[in-house]
Amino acid sequence: MSILIAFSLLCGFYLIFPFVISLVSIFVSDDVDPDNDVTPESNFACVITAYKDLGIAWPLVRSLIAQRYPHFHVYLVADAVDNPIEQLSDPRFSLLVPPIPLNSKVASLDYALTHLSPDHSHVVVFDPDNLVPDHFLSVLDRYHQAGFDLVQGKRIAKNVDTTYAALDALGEYYYDYAVRKALYQVGSSSTIAGSGMSIRLDLYKENIAGEMEEFKEKGVVVSEDKSLQLQMVTKGFRIAYAGAAIIFDEKISAAHQIGKQRGRWLNSYFRHSLQAMQSFGKAVLRGDWNAMLFSVAVLMPPMVVLIGMTLFLMVLGLFLNPVLSLSLLAALATFVIGFLAILVLNRAPRPVRRAIPQIPLFVLGQISGFLKIKRANKDFMATEHSYAVEIDEVWEARKKEFRYLSKWWSNKDL
């Protein structure tokens, strides 16, 4: 019975936790000044890691070259690409081709770091399917000038034109607010999304060097971004969330992609849970609010695990402790209300909200991800990309969604 109560309390806490944090964050404002007249200081190395498919990366390269920010250079790593052809000639761009296939994002990042200009102060990491509007680097610079060594941009869906893309976007909009913006607003750190992150160069070199040791030992590194965020927060750094640094990310478009993607993510969660527990213990001893709250957030189970465990405990409680079942039902109802409220707070567009009734389809795909958890320990499991589009087309169609952020840039046509 004590085990049932313990697990029920844990599930109940995490069902309510995101909503409570998000609710509190409404009353706290970001203290970074959106001043358009700030003199640029950061020098960015924009690193893109492409695996086998180089074509999907060129729209991102072009969107970066179009940045209005003056101090940056774009590095595109073409790993395991047959006969890579450079489509762009610009002094601010370099195509890096490893002499042998690396078959690893971490190894590609390490390869890029060894080829950077010594002038850079920060590294911004991108996936090849990303796109950014022309104010992206300017916003990041303001946060760095405000004293933050790590900054996570606002990563949201690039494509919501299919049922599965819209369902995938639902999760992105939810987590973007609940564990990035809200956590940062209440004084903790934003979680890292895996792309659209900017970090001080020396810190990143140190981190990737450590990840390369694991890569040489095991042949694969799972979710290097999750390891990085825990390391940095445990060391006392605070990760800022820059909501105006918008980065569009491609969402999956078909059912068969869900299992591979979620298998990698579930593997990441279970692999880093012990690290998060250790971080929490150290934070309690230091009285470090940032690290304590951040560790609690990182330990939040994936949604499919949390809901599945809650339903199982509710059924079990009907026979052993009906009051416990009713309590879990109340917590689950709070979660549903919080989920919908967070989508509204984060201004999820109508196509995304319309996908809510189709969530069971996505859950089935996530369940299949459990079968691929062990595979992620041995396989790179790269996500497939197919939605090639230029930033001008995306921004023209979507810019009205971000009218509330327009104080961060000088566009007058919003």
C-alpha cells in the first residue's frame, strides 16, 4: 500500500506541477531589456550538423546568411554525405566535410569546433531542418549581454500541414512554455531543446570534449543536450529563455517516424534521470533554487509514461484505496485543464489546436517508441527530413503569430 501511495503522490505532483509553474510565471516578467539600439558584442559560430542529407540544410544556411546581426559565421558539417556540393559562396559560410563518416552528431559538433575561427565568443547549434528569421542572432546577443552564458531560443513547429505534424507540434508548444519559458520566468533555467541554443564557446568545448570520451568508449552518445543542461545548471549557470529568438523546427509528417523519435527521447529520459537526481541532491545541500527546480522539471516523466502510470494506479486504487483513485482523477483533470491553458498561453495556432482530438493516434506511436529504447544505445537514429521551404515563405505566413514579440525587432510590417 505504501508503494501505491508513493507512486500516486509522484504522479499527482507531476500532473499538477507544469500548470502551477506556468500559472505563477504569468505574474513575472523577463528582466532582459528589448533595446533595439544595443551595440552588438557577441561573435557567433552558427554550427549546423547534417547527416547524409545535405539538401535540407541549405534553406537554414540562407536564413542565417540573411541575419541583420553583423558578427557571425556559418559552419555546415556534411557528415556521411556523398559528393557534397556547395550551393552558396559567401565569406560568412564554410562547408566542413569530414574525411571519413562520423555517424554521430557529437562527433560532427566536435569536428566543427576544431575548425572554428578564434574570433568567436559563442556557439549556436542548429539541426539542418531549422529556419530562423533575420532578428534571431540579435535577440540572442541581448541575452548574452545581460549576463547569460547559455540561452535557449523559442523552438516551434515549422510545418503543421499534416495530422502527425500538428500532433507533434502540440507537444512542442506545451513544453516550450511549461519547461522553458515558465521555468525561466520563475527564476530557474529553461531546458535545452537540442537546437536554437547559444552557449559560450569555452563552456561548449569543455562539454563536447567530455561527450567525445563517451563516444570513443561506447560508439554512440544519446541526447548530448540533456547532459549539457544538467552539467551547466549543476555548476551554477542559469539557462535563459529568449522567446523572441524564434527557431522553426520540422515536425514529423508520418506515423512511422513517431516510434524512432520517441524511442530516442525515452532513452534519453531514463539515461539522464540518475544524473538529475544527483543534481537535485547537490542543489538541496547548496540551497540552489535554480538547480533544485530545474532538476525537478527534468525528472518529470514523458507525458505518455505519466498518463499511463496514472491510469494504471487509478484502476489499482479502485480495489485498494478508492480515495486515492479520486485524488488521481482530480489531478488528471487539472493536468488536462493545464495542458489546454498552456497551449492558449503559448498562442498555439488553430491547426495545432484542431489536432487535439487526434492525440490517441500519437499515443499509439509513442508506445511503439518503448520498443526502440535499447536501439538508441547503439544506433544514431537520425530523424528523417523532407519539408524544404525558405524562411521568407514561412515568416510571411506565420509572422502575425508573433505580433506580441515585435518589440524585440524593428520590423514595421507586423
